[in-house]
Amino acid sequence: MRKVAVVGAGMTKFMRRAQETGKELAWETAKLALDSCELTVKDVDCVVMGTAPDAFDMVHMKHEYLSDGAGAWRKPYVRGVLGGGTGVFTACQAWYHVASGMFDVCLAVTEEKMSSCLPHPQGAFVTCWDQFTESPLGTSLLWFFAWEMNRYMTSHGITEREIALVSVKNKKNALHHPCAQLPGEITVDDVMKSEIMAWPVKRLDVSPTSDGAAVLVFASEEVAKRITDRPVWVQGVGWCLDTMYIGQRDLYYPKYVEYAARMAYDMAGIKDPRREIDIAEPYDPFSYKELHHGEGLLLCDKGEAVRLLVDGETQKTGRQPWCPSGGALGVGNAIAATGVMKVAELFWQLRGEAGERQVPGRPRRGVAQAWGDEMQVGTVVVLGV
Amino acid sequence: MSEKIKSWPGTPLGEKEIKEKRILVTEWQPNLKYAWDTGAGYGRDFAELKKGKIVGTKCNKCRRTLLPARLFCEWCFRTADEWVYLKDTGTVNTFSVAYTGTAAERLKVPRIPALIEIDGSGGVAIMHLISDVDPWKVKIGMKVKAVWKPKQKREGAITDIDYWKPI
Ligand SMILES: [Zn+2]
């Protein structure tokens, strides 16, 4: 397989509600990403699209609707859907389009417009459960996260206050992200006092719903070396799906993330991710998820992520910063676009272009991860310079 | 190039713009109706629920109980061997005290959704609701028992179990 580089990135602000249509968001961002590496749509050989459930917009086959904004016409075009795991998978998909040797430049476009769904996009999930054994119970998406957080906390003896530190850290990191929707200086007490959504999940443990788009440009080694002196290489990709029967896996640990991570690390030649990875962007739609996913990414032992957090090791200035972008909790959670926002953060950090968010010590390798489908898919990308 | 990009696309709108109709929107409310066949596996499952019994299937290769009952073992990738009756008691694997409903609306009275490991299944859990208890007294590991709807009200659905109650 050929070497593949990320050579350009762009994103919109993440917003509770954008005036722009999804198509316009896709177009503005695709143009921004191409401009960032001085390419035009004519240089693009193929396009991959990542956008999560059609039900958010109720535009069926949304990838078709978004295709002109994505620059896809008269080009090979495909959409991959892995629910919340879509964004990082879109990067995996772009990678294999180029690595295969079939295409030299691939545009990876992700877009989400969650605000169209009234009164709340959570209602759009009503048909994604088993229609016989789950939906009739009046299932809410939040139940899943609450169950998982409770199981995770109870299995390891972790407290809600400790988990709240993730929200505090990420919202603070997001203060320096120009596209952030909910940055802020908050305290553990603020999180604890915020209203209970589905205990143990409280409002400030949850990322906001967002409208937004994020785009990456992938290129073959030959093209990358021609157009930039600072390519960021895709060193590893991985993805894995676990059982959909939620009662048949123990929620305390995301095994599917571990499998996806092992696939990516093997490809990257990483033996000890704790030492060989400088920055991580685990998916953090909920505060506990950053810890849960960090463990699945083998960045610490099971149940130990909270120690790294409390000891400051995952802070921006710590030994291995987690979510220096501000994550979904701070920047916002435009599902598929958030996955790509995380990969874009690695790209900017590894090039030393992250401005006030730049982590010290010239990071050389990072991992980004997303999670989704029926809460049992892991998608992982390792980038390095 | 985060540092080099000076202007980021996107025009955020607030609640005000929407409420005051300062932006144009086109609204549509779908009115669709579907009938989903239960299939052979769930069909038997629900017929048993109507009788007040919880049933699973068993794979004799990996010795797992398959619950909800289904016709094939997805790990061994072979047909399940037999139907097995399980108890209507179990253990709380995990739970929530939920103040939000399906569309994220606030609930005055919280619901207690839980994963319940069914006795006799070897620790396999199903999704259901706990009730008739102070929500803040529920614990992981608590024993619970199914409270069935009266016979005449059962319709062959997961909701034929009204809720689960601590014992
Ligand atoms: Zn089996």
C-alpha cells in the first residue's frame, strides 16, 4: 500500500443552529480545506462523504443532497456511515482510496445539521433501536450513556466528581478554539449542580448538539511532497464493530475501541502507545467517554484514566494531552464533523499550527478516535510527522 | 492551517432569530406508517411473553443463552439448538434515573431504565424498566422480579412485562 498524507484541513464554526444549509456548510469548508493546500476541485480525484443519520434532516440519502457542496460531481463518490463513528471512519475511507493506488487526491467531507430536527434531534433516534425489544420501552438515547457511565464508575470505584474534571478540562481547552460552541471556565461544582438528564449523566457532562462541517484533503506521497514541505502522514487506521445486543457485553470497557486501536497501532508499528503517542483526541460526547475511550485506546490500564486526569497528565501541558482541541464537550458535537475536527486537530498540532492551543514539546504522533453506531463501533486514526 | 485561517465559515443563529421568525424555514412533518414483522425468533419470544414466560434460545457449541431469543448464534455462526425457559427474576447490571424522555423532553417523575441479567441465562441482560421503588435506592447487583401485566392486557410484546420490582 502507498503512503498517504493529510495535506489540508478546514472546518466551520460549530453552532447550535447555522443559517447555512448543509450543502452550503459543506461547500464553504471544502473550499477552505482545498485553499489551505492550494489545490482546486480539479485536482481532486475522488470524494468521500461522512454524515450521520439521515433522520437529523429527514433528507433521505443526504449524501446526494450534499454532493455538489462536496465537489463530488463527475467523480467517484461514496458515503460511509458508522453513526457517531462516521467522522474518523471517513478519514480511514479516504486513506484506503489513496493507499490503494487508485486515486492521488481524495477530499474527505463531513457535514452535520442536527438543528433541523424538532423539538430535539434526540427524537430522530427513536427508530434506531430494536423495534421489538427496545423502542417500545420509550427508549431514550441518554439511557445508554447513563448505563455505561454507571457501570464504568461502579466497576472501578470512580466518582462523578472525578469524571466532571473532563468537562472542566475540555471546555477550558476549547477557549482557544476559534470554532468552539461551548467553551468556558467551569468548575466541578458547576457540573455537579447542573440538572440531571439521566443519572449519572448531568447537563454539563454532555456535549451540545451542533451544526457544522469539517473537511480533510488526503494525497499520495508523490503529490504530498510536491505541494507541501510539511505533510502529516496517516500511519495507521482501524475500525471494529461489537455486538448490538447491549446485554451481552460488559459496558465497563469498550473492547471494540481496543480492537480498532490495535489494528491502527499494528499498522503504525506502535508497540507502547503510552510512550509512542504524544497527543490523543479520544471521542468525548460525554465526560466519562474520554476516560473510557482512553482506556480502550490502551493509553492506560482499565480504570486508570481518571488517575491521569487527576494528576494533570492529560492536560494541555501534561505528559500526553487528551483533547487539546476542546473536544466534543467544548468545540461541539456535529457528529461526523466532530470526528474529522479531531483528526484536523492532530493535523494542526503536528504541524505546529494550532496557535494558542498548541501543546508544548513539538508532538510527533497523535491518535484520534470516534465511537458510534449502536454505541459499539470504534474508529481510529494515527497521524504522524 | 488553524493558525493561518483568519476567518471561519458559519453563521450561528440563536433561539431569538427562530422564535421571531427572522429566518425563513420550510417545515414538514412526516406521516408514515410501518408494520414490522416479528420474524420466527421474536415471534416465538413474544408468544411466550403473552403467556407470562421469558424464553431464550441456546447454542450448544459456545453454551451461550441467546436473549432476546433468536434463531442463530452470531459468534459460532450456526443455527441455535434449542429453546429454553428462563426465570422472571434477575439482577440489575446497570441502571439510570432518567429525567429525559425520547425526544429529550423533561420528565417530572423519573423513569428507571435498566439492564437486567435474567436468572438462568448465565448473566445475559435485557433492557427494561424498574419501578415501584425509590429511584435513589436502586443499586447495581440488586435482585428484581418481573411484574406482569394482567393476562387480558398482554399483547405479545416486551411491554407485557409492566416493569421490574426489587425483591
Ligand atoms: Zn454459539
